Amino acid sequence: ETGVTQSPTHLIKTRGQQVTLRCSSQSGHNTVSWYQQALGQGPQFIFQYYREEENGRGNFPPRFSGLQFPNYSSELNVNALELDDSALYLCASSPYLAGDTDTQYFGPGTRLTVL
Amino acid sequence: AQSVAQPEDQVNVAEGNPLTVKCTYSVSGNPYLFWYVQYPNRGLQFLLKYITGDNLVKGSYGFEAEFNKSQTSFHLKKPSALVSDSALYFCAVRERGNTPLVFGKGTRLSVIA
């Protein structure tokens, strides 16, 4: 069974640029959630995708957007990068069964640094 | 709104001694509770969860957690700490349904040989 994978591992961008982060979900999982973990903080929910549609969103501006593909992999896109976007971005996958989301399993994360 | 509090930023314990990492929560309905561990430069690893049933939940690597509804707590415990348990521990809560996880700020556990 393959776990959750994310790419790239690290990324350095400058303010105003755009970035795309990628996530492959664990085998058999149809739901992907993205979290932002700032230094010294717990992860904060950005949004969730289920069946290729956004299925819940946290308190993040519209310049944070995403996609989910038919194979359940996902992308997180961030436009107009700001210094405060520097963080570890975590992807988590889970099965969505009977109206409930089961345990989320996390990938290793992508460390984004905005200069 | 859901919330999680981890009152200790840092917990120090000697190897071989029991450890406890504290967590309290607030939700409007019945909680789903989780513990995750994060090693340096790594993602979060799932340790255990409470959904329903027995208040004492056993998880990976010898960890367990006790759900206490009256105290709205879900403390993580291990009878005998190992140096390799040193890491950052996160408690998380969500409500039933398709709701996101809400995490605490984390507690850094340091096990000293």
C-alpha cells in the first residue's frame, strides 16, 4: 500500500509569484485535505476535495485554490505569494464512507519559503 | 466552533518513566479525537483515535489515550518513555460528518536518557 506523497519537498519563491504543490493520495482514499503549518503552530485547514470538487474550506483567501483529479491526486495553487505564506504545506488523504470522513493520513509536506 | 488546547508547550521526562501529554477539547456534538506525532522535517504520523466505545484507546508504538467526557480531555499516555519518543505531538478534534480536523498548537516531548 502506497502512502501519501507530496512534491516538491522544498520550494523557494519570491513575493508575488505563484506556486503549485502536488499530492498523491493513499491507495483507496478518495478525499484529500490540505493544511498549512506555520512555524511553531499546529496545522490549519485550507480546504478539502472530494470527487474533484471543493468540499469544505477554512479561513484562507481565494488566492489559495486547488484541484482534484480523477485518480484522486490533488494540487494546491497559491497566487500572489506573500511572506506569511512561508510554511509547511501538508496534504492528507482519507476515505469518505457513509457520510463520514475516516482517519486522515498525512504526507511528508512541502516546505515553502517566500522571500 | 471546535477548539483544542494543549496546555504544555514542552514536556520533559526521563527514559523509562511514564509520560502524559495533555489535551482538552471543545465541540458542540460528539467528538472524534486524534493524536498525531511529528518528527523533525516530517509530516504527521497517526498514533490513535477515539470515535466511540471504550474510553481507553490503544495506538501505535505503545501509546494510549483516555477519553474523559466530563473533563473534555483526551490525554496521551505511555507507561515507559523511550528516547526515540522525543518529537512534537498534536491533538486534533473534529465533529461527525465531513468536517476538518482542528489541531492544537502541539507539545514538544523530550525524553532524556
